Amino acid sequence: MKIIAYIPVERIQLTACTYTYRSELMELEVVRVVRHRADRTRERFYYHADVKRPARMHHTAMSYGRDDTVVRVNIFRKENPKWKPPVFPEGVNCIEIQS
């Protein structure tokens, strides 16, 4: 499964103590999909994907993954209009994707 996501590729120094990153859209291979509730009253979820770390990603950018080989990114429906979430079993919020 592949998705399109924003990946930080360049660090931009704003002042002596602050910086930001310039990001680019890249097509990435998904390792696992994670969800969490967006609303208490309805069954709505936010989805994140752990993807293989791309070579062009800036080395100082945080990855929020389980290890250094994966990066956790948001799944935006605008960039991935054909993407559908996998079926999650009851009580499970993380699914490993088989390649």
C-alpha cells in the first residue's frame, strides 16, 4: 500500500534559536496504519501511517515511529482521495500492512 504524504526535506533557520522545515509531497510505502478517535459521540477516527523512512528526509527531523527506519505521517484524504482505511478488528487501533 502506498500513500502520498508531506516529508520534511530542508531545515530553515528562522532566528538563532528557532527553525522550521520545508516539506515536500512524496509517495511512500506504508508499514502499518494507526487510528485514534476524533470524537467521543460518533465513530470517527484520525488515521496515521508508519512509512519507510525516505532517503531525502532531513536527518534532524523527528520521526515519531517505533524505530529509525519508519516515520509516522498523517494520512490526508485530500492528497489520497482513493485511499480507504483497512478494516480494524474490534478494539484494535494498529494494523500491520503486508507488502
